Amino acid sequence: MYSFAKYKPHYVATLKLALPIVISQLGHIFVQFADNVMVGQYGGEDPLPLAAVSFGVSMSFLFFVTGQGLTLGLTPLIGELFAQGDVRRSASYLKHAIVLFSLLGVAFVLLQIGAEPLLYRMGQPVEVVDAAIPYYRMMAYSLFPVMLFSAFKNFLDGVGNTTVPMIIMMLCNMLNIVLNWVFIYGELGAPEMGIEGAGLATLISRMLMPIMGIGYFVLRSRYRSYTSQIPSVRLGGSDFFSLLKMGTPIAAQMLLESTAFVITGVMMGWFDAVAIGANQIAMTLGNAAFMIVVAVGTAVTIRVSHCYGVHDVENMSLTSKASIHLVLLWDSFAALLFVALNYQIPQLFTTNEEIISLASQMLIMVALYQVFDALQCAGVGILRGIQDVKVIPWISLLAYVVLNIPVGYLCGFVFGMGPCGLFLGYLFGLGSSAVLYLIRIRRKIHSFRREWV
């Protein structure tokens, strides 16, 4: 039977870690929100600018999310060592992460730029692709500083310090919004750059993030025990391998899930620019709700990794269940909000009545999959915490490639349900992944009880 008193300490501990992540994630979403609002208002009745940003974001997001996934393996590794008090190994992982993530950042910049010709082969209106290219390039250049910053952010997350990454990201997000105003509209003597200006603002703000992260580590005495050992740590293949072994399945899961959303966005372009713009509004709002869940998922990864490090299965179980309660509560609220304000919210983005009408219908569909989205995100966070990541990409392959994309295509095109029909694929993809993750977690916790107790 449920007891609030039993779970209350775990709610508090998880929210304490999650709150700074929530704030930083909200800041990130607010920047996306500001990009879309400013570009949408810049375009006025013309749907092209909003459609171009939507397409540019979708195509660059695949590279961004894959890179970030590769870096997330550092958090549970550091979390386990932090619980065990192993400073030397933690310092070794930090040094290897700085080198590895920097090299990966360069590789992802080159890959995204090299993939540019493929944008014209995705069935989108040529004018939309032409307008999206400058923004897409700016997003590519910003991958290197983001990857470098991730080494410091994920290390701090692993030791339970989620506040400092929040502050850094919030400051950079605020700068991003100010620079949006400057470069999109040509204020303070800057040239009027439109869509490209939004990309330049993001690039500049992201370049500041690793500079601030490095500065914090150098100046703060509490991390001197780690930084003092970095020079004596010798680079070796085993730590690089451990980071990739943990990060690659996480990246694969995030890539497969994101691919379902990106391909759905591409299929929106097979209708028209109105569908692209409406989808961007719906996805921006859906992502806003999702980022809160991501914050709780990150917090539960940290807490579960600490339990895993000391073989505390009871607190691991309670922490996992508490996180599920929290994400379900939040996404249920978000779903009600989307339904209640489905017509009013899109008006913040554009004055185009066709886009507003279609986006309002899409928000109903977004509301339908919120609970499944919450469960699968919490499930992934728990599995990362116990370092059981090998199974994640296989579940994602089934859920998003085998089910999500084909079901969306059938509903949208074969059954003639139009742009909103594409959203039905998410119900199957997110729903099946949520169920399979929870089954896996239940089995692993039972296994830990037999081994540790």
C-alpha cells in the first residue's frame, strides 16, 4: 500500500537534485521558445522562417542528442566512485572525458557539416531548406563547445552538484536570448540576420559554457583534490573504453528515440510549410514538458548510482518508485494544460491562422502521449544509474523504428489522417518502451536483492 511518509524523503532528495536541472532545462527550452517566437514574429504571416528553423533544429538535433548521449555515461561512473570515495579514479575519468569529448566534438562538427547536402534529399520544400542552411551550420559549429562543457557538467552531476551547471547554463541562456534580439532584428548596430542570427546567438552563448566550466574547476578549492591529480593521470585505453562502453548504448537509445521524432518532422514536410510550422510549435511545447521529466531522470540516475555504488537495494527501489511518481504527476499536469489551452498557446508563436489551427489539434495529440513519455524517461534514468545500458538501444529499436515510425506513416498517409495522424506513432513507440523498461528494472532490482541481501 502507498505511504506518502515512506516516499517523502526520496521525493525531497530527488527534487533537491532535480530542481537545478529543471531550472537549467527550462532555460534551454525557453531559449528554443524564444527562438521560435522571435523568428515566428519576424516572419509574420509568412510561414517560411518558422518552417526553416523547425527543419534546421530537427536535422541538427540528431547530431546534438547523439553527442550528448555519448557524454552521459560519465555521470553513473562518477556517481558510483563518489559513493565509494575513490577520488583518484574519478580524476582519471574526468581527464579522459575532457580529451574524448573534445575529439568527439570535432568529429560531430565535421559530420554535421558533411551531411548538409542530404538536407535537399528529404522531400522538403527547397525554399525551406535554403533558408535553414545558415542556421544549421551555426548549430554544427556549436557542437564542439557543448561536448567539452559536458565533461565538466556530467562530472559535477555525478558528485551530486547539479547547481553549478544550472547557473552556467542559465547565464548562457540569458545571453542567448539577448543576442537573439540583437542579431535577428539587427539591433545595437548589428546587421539584421533573421534566421541565421538565431543560430549565431546560440553559437556564441555555447562557446561561453566550457570557459565558465573550466574556470569553476580551477578556482574552487573543493575540487582541488580532483584537479591536483589530473596532471599525474596517464591517458590509457581502458578508461576511454569504459566511457564509450557506458555512453554508446545511451547515445544509441537517444538517437533512435530522436530519429522517430525527426523522421516524423520530415514527414510533416511532405504536407506543406504550415504542417512543419505547426509541428515545431507542438514539439517545442512537448519538449518543454519533457525537459522537466529529463531533469528528474537525471536526478534519479545520480541517486541510483550512489545506491549502486554501496549496494543499497532498498533505497534504490524506493528512489526508483519515487521518481516514477514525480514524473507521472508532472506530465499529467502538462497534459491537462495542453488540452485546456490548446488554441491559445500557439498564438504566442505566430499570427498565421492555419498554423495556429493545426498546432492546436497537434497539442491534443501531444497530451495523449505524456504519461508514456514520463514513464520511459524515468525508466531510462534508473537503468543508467545501475549501469544496465546494453538493453536500452534494443528496446528503443523495437519501440521507435519498428513501431513508432511505421504506425505514424500508416495513420498519416495510408489511413488519410493527415499531420495529426503522424502523432499516433508516438503512442506506440513511447508506450512500448515504457512498459519494457519497467519490466527490466523490476527484474534487475529483484536480482540485486538476491545478490546483495
